[in-house]
Amino acid sequence: MVNVFPKILVPTDFSENSEKALEYAVHLSENCGSSIVLLHVIQTLASYPLFVSGIVTEADLRREMEKEAEDRLKVMAQHKGNDKVKIEIRLRFGDPHEEILAGTREEQASLIVMGTHGRTGLSRALIGSVAERVVRRALFPVLTVPMNPGVVLPKKPAGRKIRAPRMPKIPKLSKLRIRRKKPSA
């Protein structure tokens, strides 16, 4: 069997939604034999008020953010990973959607699995969501996982592969009857 997704990239902002996305990626990985790259992007430092005001230097802020993010990535990878799934961690700086796409290319990932949680009102109209931007610009498949997914991940039975459900049969066009109305006189 050919592994369609040898490497899966999972961007995280450490939210509950991105943890659900990692669970989906782990499930896919267990069934496909994929490896996972868990990625966190630290946004541009100029967007933080303490840096702009000059209270904290850029180097200090970057070092602190990098250490905290790396520690959280390690905990997340250890908590969600298992013997069958290899999870590597990566950290990038910049605009989240651009860095996710760049990270996917650099890691040669064949699938992005990410959480999506809706923003409403003016902020979404002006900014848009990271997931939406990734979906629009990605050149490879993106699986978005909603905050409350309708599909519960099944537990894998020991020694058996999980198969995708069969699609319903679609009737052939030749067997369909087309009824025409008779023109009224």
C-alpha cells in the first residue's frame, strides 16, 4: 500500500481546537504510517505592545517567546504522540499563514491538518482567519478540523485496518427514466 501522506504538518496556536487537529493527524498517521511535524509560528514582534513601547528589547522578548513555545510544543508532542507516531517539533517567526505554507514546502509535507475556529464581526472582515488564508493559498491538501467536529475518531481495533466507508451506488443514467410533459392543446 502506498502512503499518500508520508508527512503531515500540524500548525498549532496551543488552542483546544489545534489540539483536536493534532488528534486527527495522529489518527491519520497511525493508519497511514505518516510522520507528523508540529509547527508553531510566533507572530512578528512589532505587533506586541511591550516591544513597541521599548520596555522590553526585541532579543529578550524573542528568547522568552521561543523558550515558552518550544516547551509547550514538546509537552504537546509527548502527550499526543505514541510508539507508532513520530512527532517532530518546529518553530518559526513571522506571519502565521505565510510561515505555515513555507514550513510545509520546507518539510515536504503532503498534507496540512489544522484547526479552524470562527472569528466573527469586523475583525474577520478586516483580517480573515489563518486557516482560511492557508486553504486559499495552499498547493496541497488541507484538512480543517472544526472546534466541535461531528465525527468522533474511532478507536482502532487491535490487528485490523480501519477502512473508509463505502460510497452509495449512483444509478446509471441509462436506467433513469425521463418523463416529458405532453404539450397541452
